[in-house]
Amino acid sequence: MKPLDVLIIDDEPLARDVLEGYINQIPGLQLAGKCKDAFEAQQMLMSRQVDLLLVDINMPRINGIDFLKSLRQLPYIIFTTAYAEYAVQSYELNAVDYLLKPIAFERFFTAIGKVMNLARNAKQADISESPAGRSEENVMFIKANGKLVKIDLNKLWLVEGLKDYMKLYVDSESFVVYNTMKNIESQLMALPQFIRINKSNIVNLKYISEIEGNAIKIKDKQFVIGPTYKDKVSMILDRYKMM
């Protein structure tokens, strides 16, 4: 098995150096880079793939958990933090382990062993971890007008929240379904083309025609990026900008 590429994301220089030293002691690991914040890490991940992220949580501007939620495809994750209270949230992101600082080498070695076992099993089973690579996930069945309707998610360009109901725009049609934004978001966020831009709207990146300031235009509609979502949206859209 080829060495695992590891990216360190931590705003503390000493913590980065300690983790780099640990990586250098373990055969089967190689350092892909060290980043001081989420923005640096985002830029690096645009140019290369890594197998494992060692992520601090309490970082300036965007914390580690919010940064990971902005990624479309997650590698293996080990959190390295001084704060125990985020453990539950970390496992919602399927983190392999949660290491509390100061991190002993023995504890780090155990966590890496878990990652290596997962990587070995995934290779043996020929498992693809990319949801976007599975074509069967590009359709969804919704209950509308008393029947189940299959929709092509490639043609879904807008989800609009209407209190207890959602309005889904598919090509020139629209469907009103009894559902919640949280439930629909959990299904769509596994696909790279969907992005939540405010409290009431999820949009398909493929249909965005213009972006000006905090405004996004799709077809004949214009939407404002909500303050809560601004940093996450910016990080995702930056991947598609011409340099």
C-alpha cells in the first residue's frame, strides 16, 4: 500500500512541528503539508488530494469542524485539539479519532493504526468513498400530488424553504413537498453540485449564471448569500474561479 499523504491544519506552530515529527517516525506516512488555518488548507486541497487530515478545531475565522463541512469529499480525519467538548460533533463527520493535546506519541500511533486499517480494508474491498461517483445517487423520489415522482438531481436547480414545505424546481417544473430543509439538505449535500446559500435556499452550482457581491443569479431569480453561510459558500465557489 502506498504511503498515506497527511495534511496538518493547526494555527499553533509548535503543534504543527510536533505532529510533523510524529509523522516522520511512522513508516507508511508522508507529510503533504502544514497549514495554519482553513483558508490555507483549502488552497492546498485545490491542487492535490490527501489521504488524512490532522485538524485542530479552535482556529481563527473558520473552525476545523465548519471547514470540514464545507468539503465535498472527505479524506480520513483525526482531530487534534485541546477542547474535549467538540467530540460528539467530530464523530458526526465520521472522524477516525479525537486526540486531546498534549498528544503523546503512543496515542497518535494508535490513531494512525486505525486509519491504516481502514485504508487497507477499503483497498481490498475496492470501495470508492466519493458519493459523486455513484450514478444511482443522482436521482431522488419525492412524494408530490399523492404519488412518488422520480426527479433527476442533475436537473434540480433550486430548493426553496416554505416553512413546513419545500419547493423543488426541476427544469421548468416545480414540486411542493412536505419536508424540512434539514432533511433535504442532508441528502443533497453528499453531491458536489449543491450548496446551501442561506436559511431558505439550496442551489445547484451548475445553474449559477452570475455572482456579484453577496448576490447569486440563477435563471430569472436572484438570491442573497446569508451571513452565516458566507464563508462556506466563498470557499466552495473559490474552487471554480478563474485565476
